[in-house]
Amino acid sequence: MSAEPQLPRAARIFVAFVPLLRANGFAVAPEQTTTFLAAIELLGPRDIEHVRQAALATLAPPPERRATFDRLFDLHFRGSEAIARADEDEDDETVRLQEEGRGDEAPLLSDEANESGLTATRSEALVERRFRAASSTDALRRLAREAPRRLPRRRGHRRMRARRGPFADLRRTLRDSVRSDGEILRLGHMKRRQRPRKMLLLIDVSGSMKGRTEENMKLAHALVQAAPSVEVFTFGTRLTRITRPLRLKRGEQAMNAAAHLVSDWDGGTRIGDALQAFLAVPRFGGYARGAAVVMVSDGLERGETDALRDAVAKLSRRAWRLSWLTPLATSPGFHPQTEALIAIERFVDDLVDGGSSASIVAHILALGRRRAA
């Protein structure tokens, strides 16, 4: 009995790209894989961009998912080069908070970067972090299951049919009147459609939050996958938008992509400067307008308290609701003791427990039942 023919080693990397696409929600038929390999053989590509063009022509990703396709392509074929490309986009996605040459504290080296995670500093520590394979905890499963129907919603401009509503459905009323010889027996009604409200998640990745960083990142990925309008930023000594890598469907790939994009893991804590930088970028600040904003931070600030208070006040005015989740709020009757949390307490709608994934998920799911104060 003859053995099945083995795939040539040179072709394996191209074939392995197709399961990666399927795992992230792309529909690729077997004949498309064959056509992709035939295109590679026909073109005899001289560089990686030729391979990309062959993949686009044969695997046919939807136009609206082109960015995700390119990201997966770079992660699969470029490897470490894809990380360098992410660094080139730093001006677009990352804002550095600490100025060069600022001598407040000696800079932390990557191998000395607040190993205990028990103190807050303002020094910048640029390190690379790797996450374990994402585990499906009960809290994350609950978030994925209940988020579509329990997350906050807002009234849209479009209208829909309803048994009762403030608007008359004249088209439906006139159409129904034809059946009764022009007599109007019942007036149709319309109401505004409910649309998902924007959500903004700001995650503290400084050294004092080191013990919670990985679980918070997994929760952010689950939220991005469950809801259509979620933006996620991390902050420490830099402000980094990580929404794009978190849109990857597979948790492990999303975590690795985010880990390569963020460079200030477990470093200093400058919350006020991070929020000021966020509000100073018009595109970033627009994400907060009318959104449910969730800050996950212990509030151990080493920057100026006045800057933090002013930034939180501005953010509160833009947001639909502003929640601050801190691991320090271990009881329902929590009263802030740190200078930073005392300064911002009157500007936030919620100052509650953020010390576990279960408590964060419970608060996020409860936002749909609340109204802005």
C-alpha cells in the first residue's frame, strides 16, 4: 500500500496560511488553496509583496476585512519583521508620555523593571511581554454570551415598526387602508432603533498593575470580539491603541500581536499624562464622545494630581458614563485613600472593584441598565 504523497517543504508555509485565515473567520475553499499555490508557482515571486498580491487575488478576502487579512499575512510570513512594521506605525497608534532627558528618576532597564509589581513609578521601562495561551474562564464565557444583549445601547436615527411608538408609520397605514377601500382602521407606529453604544476601555499596564495585566488583556479581547463598537487603549508611560490586534479572532494570536505593539509593560505610572495625551489627539478623543468609558487602574499615580483631575473632568464631560475600576475597592463601602483617587472621585460615575475578571465583567454587563448621572 503506497503512502500518501508528502507536501513539499517549500509549499508548507503557504498552505499553513489558509488554516490561519479560517481560524479568524475567513471563508477559504479548498480549490482556492490550490489556486494560491499555482499562482505562487506561476509568478515565481521575488519578494513578499508578490506573495501578498497572489494571496489577495486567489483567496479573495472581503474588502471590509482587508486590514485584518494584511495583519494575519504579516504575522504569518514576516514574523519579527511584522513587529518592526508595527513600531513604524507608533506615531499613529502610540503616544509617548515621558519626555526625553527628564531626570525625575533614573530610567528602569528592562531586566530591572519593577519586578515586584508592588510600587508605582514614573520611569519608562520598555520591555517585551509574552502571554500564555488564552484560557476560557467562566467570566469571559459569560461576557461573550451576554454582551450582545446586555451592553449599553442608544437610540439611533433610523426608525422601525412598532406596536406603540411616538411616530406615525404613514406608509404602512396607507398600504393597509387599500385593503379596506381607503378606510383607515388602524394607525401604524414607529420608534427609533436601538444601536450599540460605543465603549472605550483604558487599561493600566504599569508595574503596580502587573498581577492583573494578563487577565485584563484577555478580557479586553473577549469584549472586542463580543461587541461591534469597542476601542481599547493601554497606558503606562505611553498611550497605545490596541484595538486592531484584538480584532484577531484567535486569542493567542491577538495577545501576541498586542504584546508586540505595547512597549511599556510593567513600567511607570502616569495616568494624568496618558489621559491628557488621549484627549489631545482628536481621533482618540472622539472615541470617548457619548461612550461608556471604563478605566481599569489602581490609581497609584506618580505624575501631577492636578493633571489627572483635569483630564478625568474633561473625559467625564465627553462620556455617557465614566467608570473607574480599581483592585483597591475590595468592599462595597470603599472610600478612596490615595491622593489620585480622592481627586477624581467626584468626576466618575462609578468607583468600584476591578480586582478580578468576574467583577469587571459584572460591572460592564450592568452598564446597560444604568443611566448617566
